[in-house]
Amino acid sequence: MGNVKNGIWALSRLLAVGLYFISGLDKITHYDENIILMREHQVSGYFLPLVILLEVAGSMAITAGFLTRFTCVFMIVLSLTSGFLFYPGYSHAHLMVWLKNISCCAGFLLLIIHGAGKWSLDNRLEIYFKNNKRVSI
């Protein structure tokens, strides 16, 4: 039962960030359109490379279970900030995006609370540093 639970835990990390990874790749392939969209919402285009870095590298880090809690904090900030900046006002489409963002935040909060699980680089690093205690004088 432990291996099934650990496998589901690892799969859930992948599923939690799939949307962000694909979105980051889409921002790379449609870079100019995203710059225009950001400027239309009075957001500097200088933030786009940082958003792409967070979405792509952050997704890969969470999937691998590396610095999971740390990265999830930034993913929550990204989700909430993008909701406020790019989906003001009320419409059905905006509501759906907001609900998606809030649901993603809930998943990231669960990862912050419970960690990445046993099948993760975070766990491997924790075991490594516990077993290799060094005393410096």
C-alpha cells in the first residue's frame, strides 16, 4: 500500500503543475502576443521572462519534488496576482479562471503543508543530510 500511496503522491505533483508547464511553453512560443497582452493590462513586459521561468522551471521542480514548499509559495503568488491583474470585473469566463486559480492555490497549499512525499528529491536530500552530519570546528 505504501508504494501505491507514494506513486499517487508523485503523480499528483505532476498533475498539479501540468497547466503551468504548458502555459509557460505557450508563453515562449507566443512571446510577442503575451508582451502585448501584458502591456494592455499595464504590466511591464519585463516580468514575462520571470513568469516563464517560474511556470516552466517551477513546474519541473515541483514534479521532481525539489524545493517543493518554496516553489509552491511562488506559484500561489503567481496564481493570485495574475487573477487580479488579468481578470478584473465579472463575467462567466473570468469566474471560471478565478475558480481554476483558487483550486490550484489549494493544491499548492496542500503541498506546502504535507511536503512532496517520499518519492521526491526533497526527501532524498533530507535523508542525505541526516546521514551525513558533519561537525565543523
